[in-house]
Amino acid sequence: MANTYAWDCKTVDCYPNKDSKSDVVYNVHWRLTATSDQNDPEGNPYAASVYGTQVVSTDDLSNFKPFADLTNAIVTGWVETVMGADKVASMKSGLDENITEQITPTTETKTVGG
């Protein structure tokens, strides 16, 4: 089983004006999705995702990028840097475990009758 991972870091909160800059990003709403190379019985790939928010520092705007120049890749880089490699790896591992559980369940939920 091989999973691929995709970040969605396109939704951000901004300060309209800060230190003579416009639309300064200070918070990122992110989603990390893992998609399996294996398909479920309906033919769709198994997938799992996790989401949250990540504050990014606005203390040093010397490398400021104008909002119009931002891309998902740039903002994802900020999020991964702030989170750190260990946290990102841990989230990916958790998504892998979720997909494995979908493919080969170790538990079932059942409803007791009457």
C-alpha cells in the first residue's frame, strides 16, 4: 500500500494592514489528505484527512510576500515549517493507520436489536 499526501492551505486569516504591509497572513486553515493506491469496493481510492489551523508569525516581515503572489505551495511550506517535521510525520502516520483500518478493519460497529 502506498499513500500520497496533499495539503490544502488556501484559506487564511489576514491582518488588513500591519507594518505598512497589506493582507498579512497570520493564521492558516489547513487540511492534509492521504489517498491510497488501493480502491474500495465502489472503485474509489481509500482516503483519510485531518484538518486544523496554524498560526504563523508576523513578527518579522522582511521576507514578506504580497498576498497576490501567495500559492498553496508557499503557504504549505510555512505550515510545515512551523509544525516541524516530527508533527507532520506523525500526522501522516496517523492517516496511514486510518486507511489501513479502512482496508482491513480490526473492529466493527453493530446495533443490538429490540
